[in-house]
Amino acid sequence: MLENCQDAKERWGGVSQIIDRWLAERQEMLVKYCALSDTKGQDDEARGDKLKRLCEIMVDYVSAGHFEVYDQLLQEGRDFGDDKALKAGAEYFKTVDGTTEEVLDFNDKYQETDDLTSLDADLSRLGETLEARFSAEDRMIAVLHEAHRDKVE
């Protein structure tokens, strides 16, 4: 039994570290988003540089979620046999997945053009998309990871 507790701590404690790094990246992305949002009236070159940095971290963040974090969260729910959490997590994932195309479309649009005339409107829509995404991600973390924290510690 002690060995099983230690295994759980090793396995799921690592998930906490993955989530912490990922959430730190989210915070950095939001800082870059806000910095870009505050550039209204600046020249396109300065805005373009900030836009490029935002897009880089945004794609990294989305990729880490899809290829690292979500899989770990779902695996944790399966390993703890938490069918209720898995069902809820799947619903939250649908929301997250639905925002991915919008985020990537924003990135693709601004990787292919120097025309920033619609940037402010696009940033506003992106902000709404990110808000929905973050809310769903936070709920996934709550039901698939935080709910089992007492079994790991």
C-alpha cells in the first residue's frame, strides 16, 4: 500500500509540475496579449513584433495543452477510475478543442500578412476565445486532477 502511494505521488506529482509550467506559460501569454492590446496607435512594426511574440507563445501553449497536459489529465482520471470526472472532462475538452481552430486561425492569418487593419477586432475576438478556453481548461484541471490531490499527497 505504501508503495502504491509512493507510485501515485511520483506519477501525479509530476502532473502538478507539468500543469504549473503550463499555467505559467498561460500567464506569460496573457501578459503578451495585454501588451499587444495596449499598442493601439503605435506603428505597425512595433505592433508586428509584439504580435509575433504573442503568436509564438500562443501556439506553444495550445500545443502543450493538446500534446501533454490534456492526455495526462485524462490518464489520471482513468487511473483513479473516476468515470464521472472523465465524462465532465470530455465535455470541457469539447469546448477547449472548439477554441483551438480559432486560435490557430488567428496565428495563421497574422503569419501570412503584414496588414494589421483588423488586428484590434481580431484581438477582441481572440480574447473572448481565450477566456472560454481558460475556463474550460481550469474546470478540466479541477475535475481530473485537483479532485485526486488527496490521494496523491
